[in-house]
Amino acid sequence: MNPFSSGTRLRDMIRAIRACKTAAEERAVVRKECAAIRAAINENDQDYRHRNLAKLMFIHMLGYPTHFGQMECLKLIASTGFPEKRIGYLGLMLLLDERQEVLMLVTNSLKQDLNHSNQYIVGLALCALGNISSAEMARDLAPDVERLLQFRDPNIRKKAALCSIRIIKKVPDLAENFMNPASSLLKEKHHGVLITGVQLCTDLCKVSSEALEYFRENCIEGLVKTLRDIANSPYSPEYDIAGITDPFLHIRLLKLLRILGQGDAGASDCMTDILAQVASRTESNKNAGNAILYECVETIMSIEDNGGLRVLAINILGRFLSNRDNNIRYVGLNMLMKAIMVDAKAVQRHRATILECVKDSDASIQKRALELVYLLVNESNVKPLTKELIEYLEVSDQEFKGDITAKICSLVEKFSPAKIWYIDQMLKVLSEAGNFVKDEVWHALIIVISNASDLHGYTVRALYRVFQASTEQESLVRVAVWCVGEYGDMLVNNVGMLDIEEPITVTESDAVDAMEVAIKCQRLGLTTKAMALIALFKLSSRFPSCSERIKDIIVQNKRSLVLELQQRSIEFSCILQKHQNIRSALVERMPILDEKTFSGKKAGSLPTAVSTSSIIPCNLPNGIGKPAAAPIGDLLDLSSDDAPPAPVSSGGDFLQDLLGVDLSPASAPSGTSQSPKTGTDVLLDLLSIGTSPSVQSSSSAIDILSSSHDNKAPVSNLNGLASHSSLSANATSPASSAGMMDLLDGTGAITQKHEENGPAYPSLVAYESSTLRMTFNFSRQPGNPQTTFIQATFTNLSPNVYNDFLFQAAVPKFLQLHLDPASSNTLPASGNGSITQCLKVTNTQHGKKSLVMRIRIAYKTNDKDVLEEGQINNFPRDL
């Protein structure tokens, strides 16, 4: 008798470990036991080998290393007794996995046990094989498992079916060997064998198209009959759960029918009646019944079209929304999001219930219901649904306001029937949750207001009313300040009064008071105060009677501790005192902004429609790039900091063309470019708002309408500066004219530059496999050799369509990579189309190191996920 092994039984070791008060005490006990077990292993102690292995398994579950006991598992498995084999197989499944090389040694023992005369030992071998089988073991032992599918004992047949599932997953090529035995299991009366047979058939259909067609032809009628028998079976205490006979078998049968009916009209017709019976007769007052109804709805929505059945399924989901259980309501919302793309009218009938779910106390149900409402909205119901959402916005929790505000703004913009309705709804949203909206929202509102010339007066009066009521919502204050600066004269003179408006009396002094409140309000940020200062500067021309007061307010900000406000105040004061002749041109009303240009450039910045597959994780777009700056973003100093400036031929010519004034000295001939160190210093300083003070060259004139992303300071004070391009006193060069158009139209100069240069290098086949080809086209900007623009073109060389296409790239630290979104996520087959995606690579060690890139391409074809990887080293050396 070994003194180390006999002294401590398993239960004694567990008591000792549980009695430990600290981790150090526990480690000491474990070390002592492990030492005793090692000594027993070295002495080849056979009497207590099973006890030592049981201890090792408990120690393994505590997280301590137990690799030294792996061979003991194999020794116990090789023994003849059932108790030893049971401990050995349990240790094998717990201490080892399919990646262990030692597992190869157990294959012969498994083969012997699968042919053992004792059915319990056969069951042990099947359990072990079903849990840790590797591909090699599966190939070697598949014939024995296939034979056991016809074994006399139902428990062995059940375990053999489960083991077969593991085998076909590891080696899909063996699927055809299991089709006939699996179909025979579908005729079993024993529910345990039947449910494993159904699961085996389900997995066979997933890994083999041949198996799918085989089961469609030979098994659908039998499956329908089995499901009907179970649904109509009398009470059976052995299988009854909450008054339903074997709901687990119900669900497995419905899942298999869903796979067989998907994409096959004949198979779908065969199962229509039984699906209708299950959907209408199953009780929903218990979880078991709800689970069956859910799977039934899933099956109905997946098989081929049957309008009546789908209406029945959507009505079941509507009942789910009225259930008290949060999980059932959430599941119902998820299914309705899938169903809306199939039968939107049927889902619309449950609109009131869905809106109630938006007001639910559970945050996950709120968000899912809000996404579903977003999908329900169309041109016919946008007004009532928006009204409901705005009413709920007023009482919603703070953490939920951001989500609901984004959805409302997107809906209003997408389905707005008229501009006045759009403006009214946006003002309601901004007044309730203006601090939760993104900048793009109020930018878009300003664009719409600018284009609605007949509503300028109505809008500025509505904004003034809301501003007077509260200044807590900063986005609303910004829009109000901008509108008062632009249309303050309409506010005072009640221009464009509509019948639906209430009369309002606003004096010039009242308008100036409002701007002064915005400047002095401590809650408002720098951007808002700077916009208010610009609005005051504009009002100095519109309200001559208040010009002195406006001048005093501007002068007060000369002592501001905020550099941006101080600089603007000094520059505006200088114009008011010394440059009265150009003030009216500088503060002219903004030209109408191009809605289409703005909408195109901000695409993707606002919430888009929710994917109907949002029940599963949504795929990210190919590359996440910073969206192009919109024109209003440029004007308000919110443009991208990586956009290169547009070219300008001459600083003096550009300023003369832009402002319509003659800045050249009297001795200079007309059209001559003026040096920046002469009489234009003050004006250049004025117009270089948001740029570095060190910039003193004439090229800084291009920054008139550009912005400093680092300062975050708005440049909307130039609203009027851009409006007098038509006042040009001297003819300008084509380059200057192009620059002028780019300043007003956003980033057109960048596009034009790339189009003119074209690719500087021949195309490069960067990656090619038997199914996919990726080609790179290169281009550069003049004077910037470090930055390379790459257009990647992907071509499908296979006959199958690629879905969920995703391209990823990685570069070393000396490279900077920017990916734009891909043109699509679906790649047509056989080269009938392509996907393009733009990359921007900056080489910080240009001339020393060449470009290098690792790529990964993922896509889905025939319901299988495919991943391709590679490394690109053959870039041109001078990139």
C-alpha cells in the first residue's frame, strides 16, 4: 500500500482545500497532493490510480497544471474493468483536448472499446470520441460509429448519432456515409434517438448539399407526419413539459423543416398545413409553448412565400410584444425586424404596440423597438410616428435621448413632405435635446433654411421665440444665432409673415440683446460665442442705429481671455473703424448653399436604416474613414484637417476677385499681384482667421474660407465674404477662378487635382488567388511625395457571388494608412463586376523604406465564411 496515496481520499482533499482561508494555503495543499500523486505515478501504483486521477481532475478544475497525469488516463482506459475505464475516459475528456499529440495513442483503445461486448463500455468510448475527436481519429473510427447507429440498444444509437455529428463537422467528406443511417433514425419511436437523428440530419444538410437534396426527396413527408403525431399526441408523463409533449423535439423538427424548405417551393408546400396547425394550436402561456411558436415563426418566415402563413406568424409576434416577459418581447422585436422586409403591411398593423415598446423601462427593448420604428416609417406615416417619437423624447431618460434624437432627425430628413414641416420638427427636437444631436444635424438644418428663401422670416422668428425661452440647448442656440445674423432685418420688419404665425414685435435692440446674451452666457462653448460675435458684426450693417452699441460689445471682447474671441474682436473692430468701405461687402447675406452637394458629402454620417439581420452582429463597412467635410462644415470651421488647400495662382488677384475692391497701390498696374507686406496687411490678418499667426505669405489668402481643425473655432464670420465673387474688379486667371469655385463648393479642388494627375504608376496585381484578384492603381499629389493614393479593385474569378465582402489591411509603424468605405459589399461572380476601395498611405520614411502591407479579405459564399490573407512586398520602390 502506497503511504502517499492511501492517506488522503478525494473527499478529504476537497475538505482540506475548502478549509483554506488564503490562496497561499490552498496552493500549499495542492502542491502536497500533486507531490503525492507524482510519487504514486513513479511507483506505478495500480490500486489507487483511479483515485489519483480523480484528484487530478479536481485540481485541474481549480486551474492548476495537471499535464503530468495525462498518461494515467491512457493506462486506465487500457484496463479491463468498467470503473477504471469510466475514470480514465472522464479524465481524457477533461485533461486533454484534440490538439494534444498524446491523444493519438488512445485511438486503438477507442477502437477496441467501440467493439466491446459490454454496451456501457461502448457508451463510454462514444462519449469520449464525440467530445475530443480529431480529424484523424474521425477518419479512423467513422466505420465503427456508422455501424453502431444500427445497434440494438437505443442509448447506444443515441450516443452514436451525437458522435456522428462531431465526425461530419471534423471531416465533411464523410457526410455521404451517414446519409442512409441518419434517415433511418428519423423513423425511431424512442424520442431520445429521434431527437439526435433529427440533429444529425440537420448538420448533414449544413455540410453537404447532396445530403440536403437527399433529405428533401426522401424524408420531408416522414418529418411532417412525425411532427403531426407529436403535436396531436395525448398526455405522456415521460415527455410532458408544461402541458406540451416534448417541446425539444418540436423545436428540432421545426429547425430541420426550415432548412429543407428554404429555397424549395415543393418542400415548402408539403409542410404548410402542419406549420399552420402548430402555430394556431400551441398555447403561449408557458415558456415551452413560446419557444415552439418562435421556431415555428422562424420556419414560416424562412420557407418559400405563403402570404396567409406569414400574416399568421407576424400576428404571433404581435402577441409576443404584449407578453410580460422582457425576453419574449425582445425576441418578438428581433423577429419583426426580419419580417418587415418580407411583409411590411402586416407589421404595420402592430405599430401601436411597437411604439409602446419604445416607452418600455428596459433599455434593450427600447433600443430594439426604436430601430423597428425606424424601419416602419414611410412617406404615408412619417407625421404621426414622428409626433409620437417627439412626445416620448420629452419624457425619455437622459441616456436614451441620444439614440432617439438621432433616429428622429434621420427620419425627418429622409421622409420630410415639406421644408416648413422639416424645420418645425427639427426645432422641436433641438429645443428638447439639442445637446444630444451631432453637428451634422444642425449643419443640415442650416442648409435647408438657406434654401427655403420663402421661409427665412418664419424661421428666424420661430428660432427667436425658442431662444428667448431657453438657452440650454447649444445646438439650437447656434442655429438661432446664425439665422439672426443672416436674417435679422426680416426678424425686425416681420418679413414673410405666414397665416399660421402669431404676431411678434422685435426691435433692433432686442436682436442685439439676444446676441449679447449668447456671448456672455457661461454655459455656451467657444464655437457658439464666436458665431454670436460674427452675427453681431453682420448686424452692424443691417442695424445702423445700433452700430455704436454693437461696436462697444465687440470692443469688450478685446480683453477676452479666449484667444479666438480676442482675435476676432480686434479684427472686427478694425473693420468697423478703418474699413467702412468694404464692410457692407464682407457682411452680405450668405449665398444659397447647395443641398445636393452637402447630402452627398455627409453620406454615412447620420444613422442609416437598420439591417434586417440585426439579430446577429452587424458587419462593419470595408474600412472606416473620416467622411468628407460638408460645405457648411467648411464655412463653420468644421472641415477635415487633412484636406489639402486648393491652389491659388496669386494672393492679390484672389483677394481682388473675391472682395471686389482694388487693393493694389496707385503706382501698380491693374491686375498686378500685390506683396503681402504692403497695404493689404490688415486685410490679410483679418482674413487669416483660424490659421497660424506665423503664416505671412500671400498664399495665406486661400485660408479665407478654410478652417483650422485644431482650433475648433468657427469661421462662419465669412458667411458674407464669399457672397461677392461677382464683384470682381479685375480679371482673374483660370487657376484663381477654379480656386474660387472650390471655396464655395467644398472639396472640388481635391477631386479635380486627382483627375488631372491620374495614376503616376502602372497598375499592380497586388494579390491573386484561384478565386479572387486585387489590383492597385496609384496616384500622388504634386509636392507631396510621402502620400500615395491607392485605388484597390477586387474581381471575383469564381462562378459564385461573394456576400459580406470585407477588406482589411495593416502596415508597419512608419506608415500611416487610411481606408475609405468600399463601393459595395457584394462582389458579382465571374468578373461581371468589381468592388473598388480607396486607400491613403503616408510613408514617414519616404526614400528610406518602401511600402509593405499585410491584407486580409473575408467574404461569404454558399453560406460559408471564407478568409484569404497575404502580404504585398512588390510596391514600386519610390513610393
